[in-house]
Amino acid sequence: MPPLLRTAGESLAFDCALEWVAELIGEGSAHELRDVDTAATVSVSVEPARRAFDTRGWCRLARGAWHRDG
């Protein structure tokens, strides 16, 4: 399981393909990421590609952010 950060009633899972970004996430989370066997309520994926995600059919969450089930 990817490391989790519990905050504001949410469990954020981070899957990061870029080591330098993973280091920034760890630093920004005050190194509170934990390997626990708990389901995440929010998943964050950082991919090495520099192209946009295909968001067709997703619901707009906020400016520049979309969401979908699953």
C-alpha cells in the first residue's frame, strides 16, 4: 500500500513516480506519511508524463481539479 497521510478526517494515499516530488510530499507533510493497512479516502497520483489526464466523464471539483469514483 502507498504511504498515507491522515488529516482533516481524510486519509490521503500518495503514489509518486518521481523521487524528487516524493521528497517534497514528505517534507510538506512534516514527514507524517505512514505505511498503514487502511483504505484511503483520497488518492494522489504523480506520474512522470507531462501530458494532461483524460478527464472526459469526470466531475469538476474545483478550478483545475476533477474527480471520479474509483
